[in-house]
Amino acid sequence: MKIFNTLSRSKQEFVPLEENKVKMYVCGPTVYNFIHIGNARPMIVFDTVRRYFEYKGYDVNFVSNFTDVDDKIIKKAIEECVTSDEVSKRFIAECKKDMEGMNIKPATKHPLATEEIDGMVEMIKTLIDKGFAYEKNGTVYYRTRKFEEYGKLSHKNLDDLRSGERSLLVTGEDEKEDALDFVLWKPKKEGEPFWVSPWSEGRPGWHIECSVMSKKYLGEQIDIHAGGEDLVFPHHENEIAQSEAANGKEFARYWMHNAFLNIDNHKMSKSLGNFRTVREISEQYDLQVLRFFMLSAHYRSPLNFSADLMEASKNGLARMVNAADSLKFLIGNAKSDAMSLAEKELFAKTEEFVQSFERAMEDDFNTADAVAAVFDLVKYTNTNTNEESSKTYLQMLLDRLVKLTDVLGLLVDKEEDILDAEIENLIEERQAARKARDFARADAIRDELLEKGIILKDTREGVQWKRA
Ligand code: AMP
Ligand code: ZN
């Protein structure tokens, strides 16, 4: 399997640190608003990377944080006259809803920066002890000149950057030894959330959060560290400087970065007023369509969001879902069980599509080509099945289709979402709740089922249900 590594600027064969295991960290969003469709790109892309590793039999430890202390969160809290904690908790919950809609698996662990402050204080202490950090008036800075490899990820000319940064120095940071030194800890301002530290009552810088959370949940060395390309510099460059100086070993072996998502060929930004949240998209489309759209391009190519492309994605997804539906219909009406010899041969030919799917994914996760391979399989099943096909043959084709679309996180067989037995259990629980006059619970169960496409009908004979 080949991965484009930002560190070497080349595709490299993936060799895990530990056999059959992948330790992966993806920088998560800052939670001060609903996530936008740009944030959704790394979420969908790296969830697909994870799913492919799992398909290949790897055990993936996938960690993705929420940055829940930040200037933007504090600003929003002040605007709304609530605590920062309230803002971040609310948008973490909303983000998780969007993730579910996009069929993004929950991470093995979603650490919160505010719950990991002790670890950050510890790492900052280590950096000071080793001479990689210094304190000035309650602020702690990282001493970039001391870390010889500073700049190895972003391949930037540091002297140019230094002279550029001199003129851009943030007020209050003129005490820095070097323009590229960055904040590890800063003192609180009036009314801001703070934690006690040996240097001041204050809060950590953004970069130290990820170094610490990655170390705590994945260890000092990890296989893959990922995020959007805007994070290469300074965020990831700084994470490398912190982690490698503190731990004395290489931090991540492979650095993966997705390209940006634009809207109608413009950069998405609040000031241009072309900012779209995932939640807004969900009012118009099933979020599966958004997922399909994201995967229709290679993750390192810029992607342009437009109404036309979303319509094309909707149709593309429908072709896959229709193929699965048609197979299911034929399975339900099949006259014979056992596969014929001719069907065995026909099925064997679908191996070719699996191979081209895998070839595409092995080549730095080329999901665009992987989607094309699924379409080839769809076309093949549409032309090589009919009312005479055996149940076994049809089922094997369906299983193959589901297995591949599942790697892409596309649900073509939605009924698998909820099994008959689960429905029956929930209905029983609802009846019990009604008996106990707990109508709130009873209604909540009805709504939960409705969300999953299950419609209940109360009749004299009892509760009947059907799939919408
Ligand atoms: P943020 O909340 O800004 O820290 O962003 C969370 C993640 O979304 C990071 O990995 C960013 O690189 C990524 N991201 C933000 N905007 C875009 C965009 N327009 N296209 C692709 N990725 C983005
Ligand atoms: Zn990060």
C-alpha cells in the first residue's frame, strides 16, 4: 500500500510500526459552530482510510480530538453570555450528529483538550528542562532554533519566514527570542477560562494539545498523522518540534494532508458569505450524497463544491443503491437456491472489480478510481442477473457490493441499519413504557424508529410496523 507522505513529498510503501496495527491521529475541529463542509472533507477522507485498513485486516487505533478551548469559542461564549464549556459541549454534540449522518465511525477515542491539561503542563515542563522552551512573563514559548529539523515537514525557507514574521509579530509577543517561536502556554485575560500552572494561570497553545493527546492515547510514535493541508504549517510543523524534542524519537511516520474544498471555485469563507454547514446540506440531501461527492475526487486534489456536482453525486449513489435493491428484490423471489456452474463462472469474473478497487485504494487511496470500480461491478450485476438467477449467486453478488461500498462508508443496504429483532425489542419497550404511563419515553422510541425508517401503526391486534 502506498501513501503520499508530506514529509518526503513522495509516495511511500506503508510499513506499520507494529504488525497488523495502525496508530492514527487526525486533527479534529475547533468547536464553536456547526462544522462546515470543508471540515467534513478530512473527516470523510480519513474515515475511509481507516475503513480500508480495517478491510485489509489491520487493527486501527484512531484518535481524533476536539479543540474545546480557543479564542473563537471564548468569543462566541461572550456573545451568547454563556460559558465556553457550554458552547463547546453543544457543538461537539452537533458535530457528532453530523458525523453519524455522514456515516463516519466514532474514533477509538475523541479526547478533549480541556481534559488533558495536566499532560500538557508535563510536556511543557519537559521541554523547558531540555532547553527547548523558555518562559517570559507567564508565557512559555518554544525555542524553534534549538530544534534543528524545524521546517522538515513544510519544506519552507525559514529565513524568509523569519523576516516575514518579524513585521507580523503579535503584540505582546515581542519578547520572543525568534520570530518563529510559538506559544506553549499563555496567561489568561480577564474573564477567560484558565488552569493553574507553574508559569501563570492560563491556558495551553493549540499545537501542544495534539502532541499531548496523541502521546497519551497512541504512544510516543505513531504511524499516521493527518489533517487538512492548511495544518502543515505551522500546526503540524510545531507538533513535530514539540513531540520529537520531548520524546527524543520520530513522532509520526506518515503525514497525510487533504486538499481544500472550495465553493463554486471560491475559497469558502465567512466574509464571502459562501460558507456552508453540513447541517444546511442535510436539509437538501441525504448526507450519504455529500460523502459520495467527497470521495469522487482524490483527497490530494482540490475539490469544488457545486449544485451540479451534488446532483451528479446523488445520481451516482442512487445507481449503487438501486443495484443493491434490485438484487434484494431478486433474492426475495428467487426460485432456486444453489448456484449453477455458469453462475459460478460469472461470479468468479467479479474478482476483477475487487482487484481494481483494491489497486486504486492501495495507490494512495485513490477513491475516485475505487468508485469507478464499484460502478463496473454495479453494471455487471445489472446485466448478469435476472428472475432465473439462484439465491446464492444473487446473495454473493450483493455481499460483494456491500463489502466494497462499506469501505467507502456508503450504505447501499440501509436495512442493515436496524435488525428486525431490534425493532421488536424497541416496540416491546414502548408498550411497557405506555403501560407505565411514561409517554415521553414511548414517544421517544417511536421517533427513534421513525428516524430509522420504521413506521409504527397501533391497531386493535397490537402494534404493526413496516419499513418506509
Ligand atoms: P479547524 O476547525 O479549522 O481546525 O479545521 C478542522 C479540520 O478541517 C482541519 O483538518 C482543517 O484542515 C480542515 N479544513 C478546514 N477548512 C477546510 C476546507 N475548506 N477544505 C478542506 N479541509 C478543511
Ligand atoms: Zn492538531
